[in-house]
Amino acid sequence: MTAVVRPGVSVSKLCGDGDRLLRAGDLWRATSLYMSAFRTHAASTVSHMRKLESGLDGVISTLESWLDSHGENPPAEALNKGLAAVFLSTLCPNNLSATIFKMESLLQSGGHGCEEIFARCTALLEGMRDPYPKDASRMVLMLTGALACLFSEPHSAGLKLYLKAYKSNTSETVTMVKSRQAQHVPKIVKAFVDQVLHIHPSLTFDSECAIATKDKEKLDVETSTILELLLAISPGNREVQELQAAYLCLSGRFVESAEVYSALLHHDGQNLSERSFQVTPERRAGLLTSRAAACLSAGGRTAEACRDLGEAFETHPANARIYFQKLFTDNGTGLAARNHLRQQAEGGLSGYRERVLLRPDLRSTEGVELLDPVITRLRTLCHLEADGGGRELRVRLADCLLLRGEHKEALSICSQLAAAKGQQSYQNTVQVLRGYARLLSDDHKGALEDFQAVIEHDAPHPSSCVRALCGRGLLRMMGGSNYLTALDYVTASGLHPQETALTVRCLVPWNYRGLLFTVLLEQGRVMLEGAAEHKARSRTSEDSQQPQQGDKPQSKKDNHRSGTPAGVQSLAALLVELQPGADGSQILAADALYQLGRVEEAYRLLLSIGPTNPRAPILARLALLQLHRGFLYDTNQLLKKLIQCGDTSCLRPLLAVAQQKDRALLQAHCHSVAKRILEGTKEESAMREAVAYLSIAIMASGGEAAESLLERARCYALLGQRKTAIFDFSAILKEHPKHPQALCGRGFTYLMLNQQKECTHDILAALQINPDMGIKDILSLNDKARKLVCDWLHQFCRSNLSDLLLTNTVPCHEEQLSEAFIIVGALMRTDCREPRWHLLYVDILLAKGEVKAAAAHLCQVFGQEPRDAVAQARVGVVEAWQQNYHSAACRLSKLTEKHASSLPPLLALIPFSQRKRMAQVSLSEGSSSGASSVSSGGRWDRALSLLSVAVQAAGDHRLQYLRQRAACLAQLGLHERAVSDLDRVIKKHSGSQARCSDDPRVRVEDLCRRGRSMVLCSREAAALEDFCQALELHRKQALQCVEAGLGRLRLAECFLRRALQLYGEQQLSKAWTLIESGLLVDGENGELRRLRARVKREEASPCNIN
């Protein structure tokens, strides 16, 4: 309640308002107004108050409650307790509440007059009859007197008063001390703590004396009461809590003591306002050590005790060691603590090793945090030793630090241990640890020196030797020597497999483990394949040198040598340990067991690998092992599953290590299965399955199974994979160049690809090697393919024969015709009813000069007088050889009608002299069959045939024959062909034979004849050029030819038409030339004259644009 006093308000006014409120029963506001009036004028206010008939007691009670409240129901904001105490003392002298407040105020102001206050309190208390009153006033006087006594000397008296009050009324004492003496609580606590520590100095951290049994006996009930009081009035005081924890520990209440220490450690730094107790590292180390002692004494909490000791020594080693010596000296607890620390370290290290071996991922670093408590305990043990730890402890510490990744600290410890003089124990271990520390510090040279020293030691420690081998192998891998790396790990795994696995998982850097695993797997495969190859070569050498001796048993030393199957098997076991779920390492192990002859073990290992759907590499190995064991049904089923997987390439690494007899078994088995499939059906699925079996057979043979390759190539060809088929046929021919079936097969595949040249070449090669087999393969083709092959062979032979006759004169040598005889023989054996093959055979005989044989074969096949023109032409060639030129010419002339292209090759079969004579006879005037006689009789078509024979047979001396044939063609109206012949004649005018036609009249006649034929075949422009050229060469002869041919008028009209066309195109110079030539032919042509005049005028005109 607040009484607002306005400035200038009189005392009477305030008192009057207070009286009115007092009558209304509002003691709180009334008392406030009275205090305001008292502050304004004390005497007037007191005088007014004494005149009150009633209500004064209520005001006094209100003032007493304000003084006793200590924060509860305080007076008005404008007033204070000091004014209220003075007002109360004035109204009621010797008032107890006012007196107590004044004494408390003096004590709070600095403790002045403590003796008087103590004496006053004592007198007031003696005046009270009940020695243990229940009212608050007596308790306040006791506590005030105790505080006054505490401020004076000696402290023990005041402390006893506090204890007396606490024992008389515990809750009231605690409440009043916390409320009325709150600012003095730290002083009270300090006094009690000093007294307790004075009596029991072993309870403090700062005491250097050890706790003994006699100290425990001194702890009495009073100390327990003091601690209860202190904890009640200052529950958050850490010093009191620490004292309580020490007291509980000395009292044998270890569990409670440990709990108190835990609370202290848990709330470190939370009560920073308590400047009297700062938690420094030294004090924290002491708390941890004390809690460790309590936990160890409590029993069953060894792990917690060891953990606390480790943390204490990490926090402040020196202080922790002092406290350890103080707390762990009785009844051998120090030795027990050391033993527990050692056991905990060993247990933690064992747990770490077990965790490492259970890592699912090789590159994982999971579990390294387990080493932290181990390192802490080992460091604690080292700190507890006088010399910083023995050699064995420091070696263990360096090992754990290296495993944790703290290689720099581990290197420092190992370097110190290695440099210690006269200390040779654990030398191998120190060197190998320093080697790994150097490796992780990128000092590869120093690391290699350490590893090498351990390996080359006369009696190396086994585990250290294994670690050194692994370290050297890792350095070799970093240097690119993968094979040497594998050798080191083979040796290490043979010595101690589990230690090798731990070394790889723990000491090899995580980012190298995956690469190391891959390198070891690859090199293990290389070693295994190398061992198999070496074994095969050795057996081959022994069989060739000493066939009578059996295989020598492999020595035990060789069996365990690096690189042997036994060594690879130990390496594979290591890889399986490192990556249990990887197929590669287990497959390598199975292959090694197989090479060692432990087939059953290999089989069981492979069975244990796969899930419900095994992978192809596993199926392949199971199939080979079952074949080796003689279980053919299982082999078939496994091979079928393998083929269904579609990955037969996995057989290559398996076959590289398989025994030769097993490979031979697999080849024979797969080839026979494929043959059975192909004999049963020709469906695509069956052929594909057969291809898969044949592929396995080919791989098993090392690619040298010609029969399997041949069958697979044929299957590929039937499946439409023709280029793949060609590859297989070529593979056979690479090893067996004279394999006729492969040659035929490749040739037939080229046939499917429509590659005529390659097809013909291969089939010819096959026929040269084995004609019977080649012909058999040709006959196996269907009709269409067989016909096409025979046509291509016929074309090839005919083309080669033509080329041969162009460069050689008949008769040719037999070796030049050897291929032709082979081909024609095969063709006739393939289809003897085909006349073309017999005609080709006759031609080859004629080319060889065997005329009688050719005549006999013609007669035998085609009869004495063949009906076919081509057969008659061969009879004509025979007659030409026999110098019956007239008949020969007649027979050959029949060929020009429908088979003109066949005439030149046939004429080439006749010797040149006889061919020339036959040409002359064909044109002989006296011969009844001559072209001249025939033409004079009007039989121009017959004459044309004879002239064609003459032209073809004459060779370079055929200009006259061409002129005569051109004339004959003109007579038959075949002007285009006539122009073609005359073109060939006119070209010779300027060629090498120009001397044969020096007479211009001959050339003019040729030009006029060609011009006439060109006009008649509507080629006037070119014809007029010929006539112009003829007129320039010899006008008279040209005009005679014109009159004999087209006539002057017709030719003049031609010149006019062309000139008009050129005039229309404004090519005046060319038009002028034609006009002049036309006027030479017909000078009376008026149209030409008028056109010439126009052209002349336009050329003379200045505006002429040409």
C-alpha cells in the first residue's frame, strides 16, 4: 500500500487522514500516513499518536510486522525500515522488533559494537524463561547473538550458538539465516569450514597429509551436523559440497561420495559468481581423482574409476599424480588402481581389434574411437611411473597412438625409445612402429629402412615381422612394383594371417586399402596363372626328356614358396578375410585350392559363396570341378546355367589355371554337346546354344580347336552373323592355311555378303588344295547359291583367260593355264550339262594349243555340226587352226549377229598370222563367200557379218575393212554404226598411221561419207563441219562425193538451215562460213545469196552487236 504525500501538506492533515483510515480499519495505509507525518515532524506526530484512544496497538503491530517481514509485505516505497524502527521505538520504547532491527542493521553495516550486541542479545535471552522457546523472537535473538559473536573472537562460540539454534529448530534456523543474514552466509560458511578443516585437515584438497585410519575415527556427529547446516543455508556452495564428498568418502559412504563428486564435476563453471571457489584444471584433476578413489572403493565401478583417473591426468597430470599419491596409498589401492588401468587398456585394445575385424567395409575407419580410452589409460599409467613409464608401456602407447592416427606423437615416442642406449627390449616392435610413423609422415626412405631392418633381423619378432612385410609391400605398391608387393603379402599371410589382416585394416592408410586389395587380387591371379604355365612347361619338358619317369613330388619348401599355389591360397584367404562379401577373393582361393589338388575343398568353398542365383564365374568353376570329378549330369546342368547367364568370357581366367587334362575334357565334352544339338534341329535358339558350347570348347583348347571353330563359323553364317563367321574361318586359316573346308566356308560367307572377288579367291584356293572336298562343299549348297558360285568361277576363269591372251600369244604354257583347268574341271564336275563350262574347257584347250582335243570335245558334247552359234564359232576357231579360213570365217561371222562381244576372245585363240589370213579371205573378191561378192549381190547383212570378222581379225591393219563395213552399214541404214566406224578411220588420219592416207582425196571421201551418214541420222551440225573441212581440203573431190551422195541441192538446203539458225543467234562469223560453203556447193541458190547480203550489211553496220 502506498501513501502519496503531496508537498506542502501539513502534519495535522496527514494525521487526520490517518485517523480516518484507522477508523475505517485500513491499518496499512493509516500506518504509512503516520510514518509520513513522523518524517515531516516527529514530535507533533508522536504527540498526536499518544492521544489516540484506540488503534495505537494496531499501528505498533503493523510496524513490527514490517520490521520482521524481510521482503514480505514491505512498507510504502517512500518509507524504509530504518524510519519504521525509529518510529516504533519512539512509540514503544524497548520494543523487541525495533531493538533486533537496530542490532541487525549495525551488524550489516560492518559489525561495529559486536560485543554490546552479543551482550544485549544474551540479556534479552536470559530474560525469557523458556530455554528452548518455540517463538521466532527468541530464535532471532539467538541467531543475531551468534552472528555478533562470529564477528568477534573467538569464532567457536558463535558457531556453537548456530549449532544450538539449528538443533533446537532446524527449519526455522535455516529459514532465518537465509532471510535475515543472507549477506553474511559466506562468512558463516567459511567460519564453519575453517573449523572443520582445523579439526580434520585431511578433508581438504590442499592438505598434503594422507588420509589414514585414525583420521576416519575422529569424524564425529558434530561434523556431520555442521555439514548438514552448511548444505541447508548454502546448498550451491561447491566448497561445502566438496567437503561433504570428502567426509562421505572418509566415512565409508563411497557411493554417496561419488555422487557428490559427480554433481560437482557436472556443474563446473555454472556458479562462476562464487569467486571463493574457481574450478581450475588443478582442482578439476583433484575432483576426478577423488571420485575415482570413491568409485574404486565402492566396488563394481572400476571402469568409471579408470576413466576418471585418465581424465584427471589429461586435465592436469602433476596435480592428479599428487592426489593419486594422497588417496591411493592405503591397503595397496594404488597397485590395484594400476592393475585395473592396465586391464582396462588391454580390454579396450582387444575390443578394438574385434571391432576392426568385423568392419563391413575395408576402407572404413569405424571403431578408432575405441582407442581413445585405451590411450588415456596408458598415458595415465605412464604418468604414475616415476620415470614417465617403462619401455613396455611406452611401446604400447606408441602402438595405440599409431592405430589412432596420431603418427607424429607415435614417431616421437619411437624415436626416443630407439635412441635409448642399453635398451634392446621390444626393438623390433619399436622399429616397425617407427617405420609406419615415418610412412605416414611421407618419409618413405626412412620407413623402408626400418621395415628392412626388422625383416633382416636374425630372430625377428613374428608380429613385428608381419607388420614390416606389410609395410614394405605397401611402399613397393606406391613405387609401382605390384608383383613384389604381392610377394610380401603372401609371405606375411603365410606367417600370421590374422595379424596381416589387422595390419591392413589398421595401419595401412584407408585411401590405399582399396587399391591394395585390387593389386593383391590381380597379382594373385598373375601368380596363379604363372604357376600353372610353369607347371605345364615343366611337365612338357620332363615328358620330352624323361618319359619313363613319373612326376616328382613337390617339396614342402616349394609348396610354401611365394608365388606357388599354396602361397596364393594364403593370400586369397587374407583377401577373403579383408572383404568377406567379395567374389573375386573367394574365386581366387578356390582356384588355388584346385591347383593344389584340393578339389573337394574348392568345390565346397564355391558352393558356400553364391546366393540363389550364382554368378557366371562360380558356375564355370563348379562345372569344371564336377567334370573333373566325373559328374557329367551336374556338368551339363551347370554349363546350361552358365550359357543362360550369357557370360562365357569368365572362363578365360579359369582356363588359364586349369590342368591340361581338364581343359581337354571340357573341350571334348562341349564339342560333342554342340554336335548333338546341331544334329537335332536347325532352329535359331538351338544354333545359338550350340555356338555357346562351341565357344567354350574353343576357349578350352586355347583357340586351336579347328573343328569347333569350323562348326561355330557355320552357325554364325546361318545366324546371319557373317562377319563373325569370317573371323572364325580366318582364325582357322591363320593356323592352317590349307584347310579346304575353312576356305570354302569363308568363300560361301563372302557369297552371302555378295563379295565376288573374295568368294572366288577362297573357293579357288580350296579347289587347288583338295578339289574333291571343294566340289563336295559346292554341291552341298542350294541351287541358287551353287549357280551363283559357278557363275562367279566361270567369270573369273573367263576374265583370267582373256587377260592371259592379251599379254601372251597362243599357244600358252601349261602352268599359265593351271588355275583355268582346275576351275573348269570343278565346273564340269559340278554340272556336266551346262554348255558354258564345256565351251570354256574348249577355249582353254585351244589356248594351250591342243586343237585335236578341243575338236574332239566339241564333237563329243555338241555333235559334228553344232546348232548353237557359239559352239559353231569354236568349230570355226578349230578350222582356222587347220587353215580352213573360208569355213572359219563363215562360222565366226554367225557370232556377230547375237554374240558380237564373244568374237574378240575367240579370235585371240587363233595365232596372229592365221587370223590375218582369215581376214583377207573374208574380203577376197574371188571367193564366193567373200564380203565383196556378197555385197555385190545385194546381201548386205551377210556382208556385214563377214566384214565384222575381218575388222576384228585384222588388228592394226583394218582401216580399209572399217571403210567397207561403214559402207555396208550405210546401205543397211545403220548410219550411227557407220559413223562410229568412220570416226575410227578419221582418227587415224592424224594418228600414227597418217602416212598411210597422205592423199587428201581419201580423207575428203571419208569426211563426205561420214557427213552423209550424220545428215541421215539427224546430226546436221556435225555433218556440215565435215563437209566444210572436205571442201577446204579438196573442193573438186568433195563436190563429186556430194553429187554421188546427198546431192548439191539437199546439201545446200542443209547449209541454209544451219546458217539461218546461227544468224538468228547472231553468230555471224560462223553463219558467213556456212553460207560461203553452201554457195560452193550450189552457187545459184538465191536464199543463200540473200542471206549472205544481210550478214554482210550487218557486219558493216556500226551498231552491230555480235
